[in-house]
Amino acid sequence: MALARGSIYLLAVSASLGAGVLAVVGLLAGRLSSFRSASRTWARRIVAPSPPRDNESPLRALFRGGGVEGGNENEDEGGAIEPPLRPWEQGLAYDPLSIAPGELPGYTGWARPEHTLAGRFRILSVSPPSGTVAAGGDEDGWSVRVRCSAPECRHGGSHFYLRAYGPAILAGRMVDEGDGTYAATFYPVDPGVYTVEAVLAFSTAPLFDRFPLVGEEEPGYEGYLLPGFPLRLDVVVAGAATAADGGIVPSAAARSPGADDDAWCTSAQLVETEGSGTALRSGRWKVVDRVQSGDHGTLSSDPDGVSWTGYRENLNSLGVVLRYVPNGCRLLPESRLMSSPSPPKGDGGGEGGGGEHLWDKCLVDAGIANSTDPADQIHIIMIGDSVMRLQEDSLRVFLNGSTTANLQISRIGMTGGISRTLANVSAALEDIHDANPAGRRFVVFNSALHDMDRLCSSEMRGSRKKHFPGMNESALVCVQFYRELLGRFVDLIAEYPAELKIFRTANAAWPKYGNYGFTWPTTQLQPFSRSPNFVAKINDVAYGVVAERGKDRVRIVDGYWMTLPRPDHTEVGRVNTIGKHMGEFLCSSLGALPRSGSVAWRGGRACIRDLPLSSEAPNAPIALPAFPFFSPRIVHPGVHVSSAMTMKVFMLVLRQLCSRTVDDWA
């Protein structure tokens, strides 16, 4: 009987436990149903936790969520938060040519101060509110407004880094409204799903006209995502259904309308005429290959290993290959500079008939090919520091295969800045003119980063005392000094007898957030005067100077917005030391004439170029000889920063000499 009573007791306990389990399962099922029916607008945002309220635990703050001022649209009446939709519930189509959320690096290990106001920012609004915008259409772009609630930032003065990535990588512009409110704007062109990042670079910074600072330290780079970011942005072809409507966001099959059918860029499309604001919308870095994509073809001879070349080429590092695509027109790919050669003779042992180079065709059409007349001698003069050296190297690569004899390329160095080199530049230009007064001269010039560093950085105080003896540093305003120095430089070029004069704005030098491949010092901050935010100010000054003193004789090509969003850089060391040209890719700096094909060589190092867009025969191979790293079978070339920038300059020269030839080039 006792056993029976015990059995009955156990059965009762089991029944109670079973009922409890069923209740829990029912509760979870209800929550799952509620989760699935949650507003799809949540899928627009990956929510970051809010700071704890008074007497609130951090854990409670985590579940409360936040990000948007005034509450969260996914909070129910009890204040609970519905979790975000998972990718397979967001209507996302797999896109082999789109960078997925989290695929680009964010924080990459630099030392940063503990103090930051990033957590005091909140998202105010998104425009359009749907989080969806038509590809390449809306003149106002897509924007998000944020506000800082801390007393230190109620009058503005914060600085940011903005980036969006998906089918392309885009930079964004932040406008300071002066009351702690800021508006970030992006102008996407290619349809697809983008991840939008807003990063606080400097919570507060001194006004530019206070540099160089005397008796105080510069603020250090922070690099923290703002609460509520990253956001999701859907870019659709006009009239297409969005993920929120139950449709599928366009993938690789629906690229930007007409991008591959656009004509070659005209001179007007290659230059900036209305300040740095227009340069932001000049072009974007489009994804043309991903290692993890099923469409990727193996490029290396040892796909199971790694190499320095493979790391530099993104094959053993980021795994994403990008190509710069101007908005509304096309740059000439390097592979298009040569017309198709005739087939090799015999069974491969003889040389082919060779193709015609566009440069040769240009001069033939202009009637000056290989002319010995002094008036037909062409001289391209490149003036600047190390950035201009990279462009000279790329230009020489472009001209490989040309048989032109009446072309000369010279570079006049400016390491040390305008104040130390302008007299030498003037003398060198005079020598070039005197050697052939009747010749045709084309000038490309730049000077900014060396000037900015030497004039504005606190770390260069000793150098200023040495090179400017007797200068009262407390009275020096470096931005105004640079404006005057650049004005003298522009005066010199504007009056120089040349038929084309091009000023190249400065790279977005030394970015940190999202830039991979460095061994960062653990005890060294990046000062404000060596940040992309300071470079932006220097470039704004340059636009004004060129407009005022260039006398409509100097054109401007952008180097800042082209380099700002890139996650890679030029000088990849074997041990990932910090390079001097962060923001560019190394490949174009190799600088030797290629041995054959479209591969640039120096010391056995190769660069791949010109990977076609999706509709330009994406799997078309380019035959190359056997190289130490790349497979002798095929290679898909890709374009990098120096190449894209130099192609703009090269096309401006071609347009000046033989515009019709460019239009007719296949």
C-alpha cells in the first residue's frame, strides 16, 4: 500500500512537471509567433543596447534595447523588445557580389582613449522613414540624423567616419547642425542590401584655426560605433518590391541600370567643379569578386597556402576585390588600352602580330605620332610627393605596349611641403620649358599631406622650429598658412605655359576604423591633425584656393572620397607594420613596366587588374605566362586606387588630344 501511495505521488509530481513544461512550451510558442509577426521594419536596424538608466542594471538595459530616441517601435505595452528578424526571414537573396553584414573589418586593434561620448548619441530619424531608397535616383540620397545629449557636445564639434557597404562600398557625409545634432547622408547607386556604419572618431576637437596647438595635447582617435548602428539600408530598382513588402531585394541579377552601357567618361565627368561635396557622388567602389563566392575561380598556384602577394591582392586577406566605377560614365579599364592582338604564329612558339595601343591610335588620329617636330613633343609633368610617385608608376604601366617616341614623363618631388620645395619646383618647370618652348605640356600637381603634417601637427613642433627659425608658434594658424602657400603654388601653375593643368586633392590619409592589416602601437594615439577629418578640412581649403587663384585654368580631380571608404591600403609590410599611404592599395605602387599582359612586375611581385563587372563577361580569362604566385592558367585582373586615379588623369590627357578617338575605342 505504501508503494502504491508512493507511485501515485510520483505520478502526481510527473503530471505537475509535465503541465509546467507544456506551459513553458506554450509560452515560447506564443513568443515565437509574436516574434514572427513583429514589424519587418526592425530588419532595417541591428540594435545596440542603450546605456543603463538610473538604478537600472546593464543587463536590463541590454534587453530594453534602444538606439532611436523616444523609444523603440518593437517595444510592446510591457516594455519588452521583440528580437530582430533573422536573415532568412528578411527576404534576402544571396548575392555573390555583395559584402554581407560584418564582412568588412571594424575595430582592428589600435589604441584608443577610454573616454568617449559615443554612448550619448541617439538616432533621431531616418529619411526616407521606410529605410528603402531607389538606386541612383533620389537627389537627396538616404540620410539618418543623430543627436548627442552630453553637455560637452551640445554645440557641435564632433567628428565621424561614415561607411556603407553591400554591392559597393560608399563613403557618407556628416553635416554638423551646431546643436549636438548631425545628419549623415549616403548616395547609393547599385541596388541591394547595405550595412551602414556611423563611427565617432573624435567626441570633441579644437577648432581648426587653433592648430598647431600650443601647451595642450591633441585629442586622440576613438573609433566607436554609435548606438543603433549598424543600420540596414535597402536600395531597390524603382518600382521593385522591398523586403518589408514581402518582396526580394534585387541581387546580382539586377545591377545599377545602364552602368555597363555608359559611355567613356568625358572631361567634364572626370573633374570636380562645385567643391568637395560633389566629389562624394562622383563614383563608388563596386564589388567584382569575392573569394567565398561560388563564382570565384582560383587564381593562385597554391590555393591552400598564403603569400605576401596574395595578402596584398585580398586573396589571402579580405577576400573581396573592388573596382572603382564613376557614376554615369566609365573609366577605360587597363585591359582596353590595347586592341586585341592577332593570334600567335605556329604552335605558340612565335610572337603574335600585336595590337594597337590607344595612345598610339590617339597620336595617329591627331597627326603627330612619332613626330620629330618640337611642337609635337608631349611632356606630362607630375609634381608632388609620394602620392604622385604612385601615380607616375601607374601611368608608366598604362603606356606599356605603346610605340610612341614623342612622349616624355617627368616627376618633380615635393617631399617636405610647399614651403621647402616651391623654389625648386619653379626652377624645374622653367628648365622643362626652356628645353622646348614649343612643346605640349600637361601638368598634374598635388601638395597637402606633407604640408598638413609639418604645419599643423603637434608632433612636428621641433621640425617647425628648425625650418621656420624665429617663427612665433603661438601666432601661427596652420590652415591659413597652408592657404597662402597653396595659393602661391597655384599661381605658379596657373601662369605656366601648359595646355592642361590638373590639381589632385589629398588622400583620406591614415584612417583607422575598418582598415585592416596593421600592427598598431599599443601606447600611441592618432592625433586629430593626422586624421582623415583634418584632411577633409585641408581639401576644402584647396578647393577654395584653386577656384579663386586658378583663374579657370586649373581643373580638380578628387583623391579624398575615392580613398576614404576603402578597407585596405598601399604599403602592406610582411609583418603588417603601419604604412605611409593608408587608404590606398599597394598593388599600383609597384611601379615597374609589366613584362607582359596586364601584370605589373618588380622583383617578382605581381598585380592583378581590370576584373570586369558582372555583365562584362565575368568569367572571361586573360592568358598570362607562369608567375611565382599566380596560376599560369588564368588571372582576373582588378583595379586599385592609384590605378583608378591615374586613369582619370590619363583620360583627361587623351580627351585633350583626341577625344573622338576615345569615343570610338572599342
